[in-house]
Amino acid sequence: MSLHGIETATVWLASGIPARLVWRGRRWHVTDTPTPLTEDVYDERLTHGAVPQQVGWRFQATDDDGRTHVVDARQAAGDWSVVAVYD
């Protein structure tokens, strides 16, 4: 499956971890253990190197028809987006 740009999604969390999402008009269930996505954040005020900051999640999602993808989902300003899809 290809992804052309960033696509809006709705993500439901259970205990702070993704459990379900709606993306491309379909319901998906998280069917593995999500992995946090991190990026190094640099702060000029700090005297040490970059600090990893969580920016989203990578997880396997399966729809009601059994289609499965691994997706990277990020949250910015309260809105979720799917930013990558792996088959």
C-alpha cells in the first residue's frame, strides 16, 4: 500500500497506548504491541547532547476484513495523522 503525504486519522488510546483507529474511512484494531517513535530534540540551553522525545507510535493495524498494515501514527496539536505505511 502506498501513502501519498500525511493522512488524517482518529486514534483511541487505552492506558496511553494506541488500541484502535479510524483511517481512510475504515476501523482498524491494533493487533500487536505498539512501539514508541522518538526523535532527538536539541536544546541549546543544555550542555549535553540531544534528548529523545516521543513523537508517535508504530503498530500493526488490522481492519474487519483482515487487511493488515504496519503504520506510523503521530500526534500534533491534538490531531493524529498516519505518516507511513508498511506492508
